[in-house]
Amino acid sequence: MPIKLPLLLKILVKPDYLPDLDDSEWDLLVRQARASSLLGQIYYLVMEGGYLESVPERVRHHLQSENRYFEAQKKSVLWEIDNISGTLAHLDTPIILLKGAAYLKRGYSVSRGRIFNDIDILVRQDQLDRIEASLKQKGWLSTHLNDYDQRYYRQWMHEIPPLKHHTRGTVLDIHHTILPLTSSNRPDIMKMFDASEPLVNEVNISVLSKTDMFIHSATHLFHESELSHALRDLVDLRLLAEEQGSELFCNELTNRAKELDLSWPVSYALYYLKTILQYQPAECNHDHFGGKEEKTVPLFLAPLFTRAFMPNHHSCTNFFSPVASWLLYIRGHWLRMPFYLLIPHLVRKALARDKNKKKHGRFFLTNLNKGKDMNKMLGTIGLVVGVAGLLLSLFAGIGRISGSYYLMGFQSMTLLNVGISMMVASCMVKLYSE
Amino acid sequence: MKLADISKTDLSNRLKNEGIRLRIGPFVILLNTRIEALSSALKLLYGESELAIDGGFSDFHISLDAPAGLRGYYRPQVLFYFDGQVPFKPLPITHAFPLFEWGLNWCIAKYVHQYLILHAAVLEKNNRSIIMPGPPGSGKSTLCAALALRGWRLLSDEMALVGLEDLSLTPVTRPVALKNESIDIIQRFESDAVLGPLSYDTSKGTVAHLQPPVDSMSRYLEKSGVSYIVMPRYSPESSNEVREMQQSSMLKELIRNSFNYNILREEGFRTACRLVDACGCFTLDFNNLDDALTSMDRVIHNSVNE
């Protein structure tokens, strides 16, 4: 599918165009960048190129406001990291900062203008209980209080339920590995621990090595089920690769990815850096993933990701976008959670119950056989309503989880409730018919 | 060209298609809607606003529309779109105008940080400006409406935009939001007051907006210096009294009533300190509008203690 390159991508590929933009191009650029969480990045591209003078005054205010927002977040995150570090110092266990917090603490160019919501840390699994207990004493409270959610996180996920500070509202994600425990990829996290680098002037704060940062970011991006920040994440990867600056980077990256059994996300990353951002790390060509790289992203996935990497703005979407994001959503869950365990399990349970009913003569087919027309009709109505309700609930539920608050003009939750009511009603009808 | 200069049908056509670029204070807002009632409310309440020429940079892309599909027919609702995103839950379609106003407040509070933004009314008379911060229920909007109707220049009813460098006040003149009893009070106070449509049962009760004075609207680019900060406090039992307020207490009030203090941090703190230093700080207790107006005149004539 031919895609006209959106303005934001043109600028990310070639910031030299910035001083030539007219007012209406700026209008589009600011909107596309804001929707893709890349407005802060645009501010830095403008500053780096020395283009501020050429930016219309009105636009300058928006860029500078975004930067003020970023600076405020930076201060509070750095403060919060100090605080967490102090709270956990007596445990004498390394706290590895991940993603945004790590980039900030390292002062990498990727952190500039990058807005993020949660602080992510990685800790040793055997230290989780002590860490959680110490944080809870200092006012960090678990956000998911019901038993099911707690079990979901603790048994299946790569992190415990996020903690939230009860007065400041900061959210802290505590990971003990980098991918869900149920996912098909199970990289050896100890290798990442071993290569992590303590920060100078810090007691217990470390970060991943540069190479591992790239691999971690790529792994997350291509395991993600919600790709609303996909382009921002790809820009992160470019800046991380540029940060390496070494000609050996590609060699290191390839070997390390193999070692961690994470070659495919890295090769996907290199492929999309090249196709979307027209960026190729030094020496990353035919010897590495290059040459074969077109084959590394399966044919059916490639166009989906290409869509997902377009700016998250209505000027860049088409009829295919919602389909692509839905399919990627399913794919993300497929990688994270064993649907293939969950669905057979549910189906088996349902069938087992039907068998049971038949034995007791309560299954609706037995009623049909009795030839009671009224009951037959009621039974059929009940079945139709029940199935429709089930489908509606599924539709609304999936829609809501994938971020659509509104479906066909109704709130998703309203539709879900209607679906559930239909199922309840169908049960009543079927009970009556028997 | 002003909004009022466009004919009713022309306006609703433009709102449905390319949109209008409305100048509101220092901002240009590209606005789209298919809702006729909103179109006429805009024509009434923003009639004196200038239109920017088509194309060019708009600060905020806003549209308000009914949700698509079946939901549009059953108890119709209105959604606020910020450049395609929906930041709020829908409201009944009769609340379209208040939703536009609240949505615009949200846009400014979220994306504009070149000013210290205070939740306050701003008015000016004889080149002396007053910032009136006040929590809901303090009578701020009612007093603001009364002052605007008695010849004060209205710079803002809701947000004071304070320049970080020069402490100048940038007008963002918009209709004054009146709630519940205030609507009747203002209608009794000035029978010529032009009010927009009533919206019942909003989260703030019944809401109506007062058309801003023509003169204030036409001076939308004219910044002003600041002289006084007055905290109004309405209570039916209180007497009318203007009292000087400690600078430190006023500083706390400003910070509490600021939308973006947490983002401006040190810069915001310094600006608020300088603002308090540069201004006379007062509290104004009042139980009726006429006496409150007299008190406000005494404030700007430096005759509070006489």
C-alpha cells in the first residue's frame, strides 16, 4: 500500500526542512507531533539546528510550553528517583532504572523532551517482597486491590501491580524481568543484571548497558499490544543507537541479542529504523541483519507495523489503521498471554456443562425433541438473545480494552452492560422454557 | 471581520465545513461544529470576536459534535474533540456551549505555559487592573459580571494570564459564566445584560453566559499592567468591608489558585512573589453588588482607608 510520507516523518528524517515550514505546515506538524508524543522532540530538533528564530511566534510558545512541561517532569522524576533510592538503600540490592527514568539519569539525548508517566525499575525477583514492604512503609500503595488483578500480575506478568504514592500520585512500576512470565520469549534476565552499570554518586541505582537498553526498548516495542506511542518508541531507538556512536555497536548488538535470545525484536527494530526513519546505525549493513532483513518481518506483519508507525493523528490514518491496530493488539496479547490455553480451557468447561445438562434432561435440545412448540420457540429466542448478548459483550469488551470509549456512538461500557443484560435475560427465558 | 458580521446560515455552513478561526485573546481557535444551537450561541456571545484569515497556525483545533451512529438519536449528546481526541465524557447536547467553554479552559491550562495562569477574574478601569482570584462560591464571577456591566474593561472572568517577565496581564476576554442564583441577580442588576442560553443540570447547576462588553472585546490585544489583587468573599451575613491582606497569605492564595504552578515551579514561584510585591492586596467581603462596586472603586482610587 503506497503511503504518502506524513510531515512529521519527513521532519524526523530531515530536520533541515524545519526553517522552511510555513504557518499551515507548522499547524500540521505541531498536531501530528503532539498526538505522537513527539512535540518535545521537535523542540529539540529546532534548538539543535538553531532554527528558533525562524519559528513563528505562536508556534514557539507551544514548543516552549512543551519544554517547560518536560523540564518540570524531569525535576520531579529525578527527585523521585533520589527518594526511592533512599527508601531502598538499607536493602543493599541494586535498583535498575528502565526506560525514561534511566535515560534522564544518564542524561542521554533520548531523554530530551520525552514525556512519560511512570517510573520503571527492575529488581531481583528474590528481593521483591522486601522492596515492596519498604516502599509501602513510605506511602507507596498498590493500585490494583482485587485478588484477581493481584494474581494476574504476580503469576503471569513481568512486574508486580504498580505502586502509587498516596500523596504525590507518582506511579512506580516494579519489574523483575523484561517480558511477561507467560510469554513465549523468556530471556535470561540475570545476563542483563550482570551487564548493568552502577551510576556514579549513587548508592544503589544502576542502569542497563547501552546495548541492553536498545534491546530492551526494541523488545518492548515489538511485544506491545497498544502501539499508540510506536513512532516515539522508534525515535527512542534511533537516539539510543546514535548515543552508542561506536562502529562496533552493530556487532555488539547482534551478538548480545543472540545471547539473550532476542534477535527478532532487534532485527525488526533495525528494519523499521531503516524503512520508516531512513536510519541505519554505522556498520549495520549486509554483515548483520541487513540483506536478509526484509525477510525477518513476516509479510503479513510488515504492513501492520508500517501503519502503526505512522503519526497517531487523524491526518495520517486511513480505513486500514483501526484494523491494523486491532490485529496488532491481538498479536501483542498472543505474545504476552497464552490465549491458546485460556480459550480451550473455557470451551472445555462450557462443553462439560452442556454434557451434564443433557444427562439431566435439561439441555434445550431435549425440549425440542419433546415437540412443545412454545418451549421450542422460547428456547430458540433465549439462545439467539444469549448469543447476541455474548457477542455484544465481547465486542464492547474488546473495544473498551483497545482504547475505544465509544462504539457506534454509545459508551463501550453501556454496550457491555446491554450485552450482559441480554445474556441474563436469555438465561431467564431458557429457564422458563424448560 | 467579526463573527457577528457573518450571516446565520453562512456561519453554520462554515462551522460544518472548513471551520472558523476565532481570535480569543492571544489565541486562534479553529472551531467546527454541526450543532445549530451552538452556532447561534457563539454568534450571540462571541459576536464581537475577530476572525483570523483562513489557513495559518491555529493554537487549538476544537470541534463539538454529537456522537455518530444510533446514539445521536436517543437523548442526543455532545462530545468535545481536541484535534480528534476526546478528553472528556459526553454531555447532553443542550450543554454544548458550556462544554466549549470548559474545554477551552482545559486546552489553555494544559498547553499554555508562557504565562503564570491563575484561576481569577481580571478587570481594568482608569489604567488600573485588578486580579480577583476566588474559589467557586466566592462571588467572583457575579462581581466580575457586575463590574463589566458598569464600564470596567473585562480582561477575563476565569483565567488571569500573567506574563513571566513583565507581569503584564494578557486579556482573554470571553463570556462570563454565571451559575444558579447569579443569573437572576445579574438580570435584576442590569436589565440590558445579554445572556446566552440557559443550560440546566450541569455539574455546576444551571449555567448561563453573559455577553462581554463590546469595548472589552475589541481591545483583545491590549495588555495591561497590574495594580491590585482583591479576593472577593460573598456572604449574605457579612458586612461590606475592604481589608488589606498580608502579602504572604495572598501568595499562598495565588499559588493555590494557579493552574500551572506545578509546571513553572521556581519560575512560577518567583513570578507570584513579584506579583504580590508589585500589587496592593485586599480582601473584599460583600453582601450586595452595589456596595461591592463602590468598594472596588475605592480600591483603585487608593482610598480604602478613608
